[in-house]
Amino acid sequence: MKRLFVKASIGAAGLGALLVPLQGCTDLNETPPSLISTSNFFTNEAEVLAALAGVYAQLRTTAPEGGSGSLYRVNEVSSDEVVVPIRGPDWNDNGQWIELHNMTWTATSIATKNFFNNVWNDPYAGIARANLFLSAVQNTTFANKASIVAEVRALRAFYYYLLMDFFGGVPIVTTTEPGKHPRNTRREVFDFIEKELIAARDSGLPATRPQEDNGRFTQGGADAILANMYLNAGVFTKEGAGSGGINATAYNSCTGVTVSGGQDACLAADSAATRLLNSPYYQLADSFPQNFRADNYKSPENIFVVKFIAADGLGFKLAMAILHYNQYAPLQPWNGFAIQAQTYNAFDATDKRRQVVLIGPQNDVLTGAPACIREPQPCGAPGSQRLVFTDTIHDIRAASEGDGARIYKWPVDPNHVAEHSGNDFAWFRLGEMYLIKAEVEHVLGNDATALTWLNALRARRDAVAPPLAAMSDSVILRERLFELLGESKRRQDLIRFGAYTNRVDDPSLAGGKQARSDYYVLMPVPQSQIDANPMLCQNPGYGAPACP
């Protein structure tokens, strides 16, 4: 039953002429609006749902190795979780991975061209699809219209949430009218997203959905994004680093930031998280791995997910970027992404959440057969060498095939089709709401309550780690690492805790990251986007035209 709504996106391929990806992405005109009218489309709810699937399909670009995969790559590789070293002839790519990890990018450099430009384009493509949909249905009548309109407004708000997170202020566009659009401030974008999510939650989104609609937006999805936004309000309402802005070297608190209804952002985060924690529709999964397996559509913990199916072009394929060439027969993965030694070793040895990391002698992940390094001789033949993943990567520019352990949190689907697995990717799950609740309580000075929430998460229904005894900023940040490893959260967390730009790789990694300037808390607006839309401006530190 998991697959039904996702399969609708295949039927939506007929909308290809209407829903093509954007090229110049602040001129949000995917196609002339005249191609859709009430006389030739949206004559019944089935047609509406087919178009809606097209808006959802763009979510795949926000997940690991979905579409360009850039958004996930930036979140992970620019943090202390993942590094992509050069391995012989592989993974040089003109230095883009090292530039991304070491945070040496500029507004025109290769990481910006190959990663940040997609991080800009992909959400704006989703926004354009949402705007086109909302324009087309404005004067039509069909069943459940209010609910579906709320759903699309929530999706559009999520796409704007991603842009705000990476770039700060961006143009807010809600129509299909042709033209260039000026930049809105980050606070204006924050307020717009908040308003849209609250309106969608309160004026049409359902509290829950039947299993066949698993993956569609609910009130819980809106509350999860709001809880995260409010927690990050000390960052998300600031234009950049420096006086009066983001503190790049200390914790950025949500206290003192006023949000909708005159409420303090920390209290608003607490309220949104509490609504989810008290909801009858969500609970912690029976086991930690249940949230990530190919059947994770059954997990009661996952709140807002990107849907994947084991089908050509529609599957989850992060394993290809992680696993060794000889570890997923008959496929040949790419042997790229590795976890840093300092990150792996931060885990307590008894923490079950560390078991998502592959380290030591390796086997084929499906057959269990021993795996060997890439060579002509098969395993067991004279001269063959067993594949062993080490914790340490000695040189970012000259790594061996087995250097670096691997975050294998989403096991490959036994029923995979080529590299495509059926695992869903959860942007928000209930476990994170425990963490948000704990962090807010800590910020408000209620450390005993904060500790209770962290230990409840550790205890789960299948305990993953022993209880903690003390509370501090560093305890919260570490617990978020242990719980959310590889889930596209680390960059955001490090910025909030003032530990992103000044993080330093362990000396065991030659050529790794050193401390960088504070302004790297925001990404540069790609120069190609400014060239396409002269009404844009550049984020602080990246050159002209500087934003006021």
C-alpha cells in the first residue's frame, strides 16, 4: 500500500511539458500559464491529484542522491560528518568535493557551480510547480479543494524553508506572472513560510491520512517544520554573521525572537514539538533501524518523508555513493562518501546508533560474501586482499579504497531495481521532536526536564544507549549527532551552535578543513543567478553587488 501515491507521479509524466525543471530560477516561468486552463485540465479530482504528484516529485531532489543530490551533499559534506576524498582516479572532479568539505568556495568557484547552483534551482523548481498548480485551480471546483490547496501551500513553504536555510533572503514569488523578482529579506522569508504553514495546518491539512496516501502532507508535517524553524530563529531571522547577526562562534538562541502572535520563538518551538509528542498519530518506532529500512513507510515515527520506490528513476540510491565497488553485486557502487574518524569516535562504543556505520572487514551487503578490494583476483584467490574499512582517512587527496568508515543508515532494498531502492527519506521524524523539546527546555533553564526528554529518546521502545547524567550545550549537540547522523541536519545544527565555520578536521586527515571566516554561515548566491537576475544581491563576504 505504500506505493500508491508515489506511483501517481509516474502517471504525472504526461505533465512534463508543464513541469520541466527551471533554468533561470528567479524568473519563475516554467511554461506559459495559458497552457493550463479549466477547459483542458483539472476537470476532476483524479486530474488534480496527478498534477499534485508533480509538485511532490520535486521533493526527490532534496533527498540523498535524488535528482542532482546537491542539497544533501552540501548539508553533509560541508559538515564534520562526511568527507569525499580522492581515491586514485576517482572522486577528483576538479576538486569540487574538497572545496565543498574544506569550505573554500566563492561565488564563482566549482562547488558553487556544481552544488550551490542546484541548491538554488531545485527548490525554486518546486515553487514554480506549486505556483502553477495554485494558479490553475484558482477558479475550478473539485472535491477536497481546500485540503489540496493547503497541501500545495505547505509544499511551497517547505521549498522556501530550504532556500532560507542555505541562502538567507531570497525572492518570494507566489504567482506565474513573468518577470524578474527582487530579493526579500531573510526575516520576510521566515515570516512568509511561517504564515503559509500555519494557514495550511489550520485551514485544510488533515491530522492524518490513510496508508495509501502515506507521504502526503499532514498537520504534523507543518508543525515539524515550524518547530525546527522556531528553534533556529536565532539564525533564520539574521542576514549574516557579525554584529547583530549570526554568532559564528557561540550558540544562537531562539529566546528573544518574536514570531507569530507575539510569541517567543523558543516557546513556539516548544508548543509545536509538544503537539507532535502528544499526537496519537506518531510514536517512536519499535526499533531505531525501522526508520530507515526499505519498509520504513511502516514506521510510526516518520512525520514528513520523501517517497521512493524500487523502480527505474524513482528509487533511493544513496548506497551507490557510499559502498565499495565490490560490495553490492552485481552493481558496482562508487566508493565515495566516508564518515570522519573524529565523528565516528565521538560515539560511545555501546551506543546502538553507531551500528549504522560500516567499519572493519567488509562483506557484500546483500549476500554476506566476503568483499575484497578492486583487483583481478576474486576473494580467496592467491593475491586477493580483503576489503577493510578503517576509521582514519590519512590524506584527503590520496585515500585508499578502504580508507574511512561508511554511514550505511538506509540498507539497500532486497527488492531493488538496479541501484534504485524503496527506502523513504524522512526530513522530520518524532525522534527529532524529542531533541527539539530537550534543547528548548535547556535554553529556558529547565535542565532536569531536558535530560528527561533526552533519556526518553535513548530508552526508546528498544533502548539504544544508557541514560545521560548531565546537561549542557555540548551534550545536546552530540546527542543530535548520534540520533540524526547522515540525515541532512548537521550543517544547520553546527551553525546554530556556533561550530560550523570554525570546525577543524582531526590532524590525522592531511589536507582537511581548517577554520574559515564567519561569513560562510551563508552560502553565496551563485553568480550565474545574479547574472540572470540583476535584481538579486550577494550575501556578505562574497563580493558585489552586496545586499544592503
